[in-house]
Amino acid sequence: MEELRKNINVLACPCCKDRLELKENYLFCKRCNLKYPIIDGIPQLVVSVDEVWCSGEKG
């Protein structure tokens, strides 16, 4: 987790490309209001199509 803390500035939200914040056990994007879990020290930066429309368009 310390390595992740040191390198948080190179990570970006895969949806909107905004900065991510490191929380207790996940990364958080304020802009998208999405949480990305950290499993075994590895951020799971995966966005489901059902979860969000990255471009801001809604159907």
C-alpha cells in the first residue's frame, strides 16, 4: 500500500481521466463518484458499461 501511496499521482480515473484519491481500501474519483477496489495491493481500475457512461451521455 505504501508503494501505491507514493505513486498515486500517476494514476487516473479510467472513465474521466481525473485524479484519484486513495482511501482506506479503494481509490475514489470525485468527478465520477466511482470507487475502485484495491485487492492484494493492486487497484482494480475497471469500469462496467452498466455502471457509468464515461462521456457524460445518458441513454
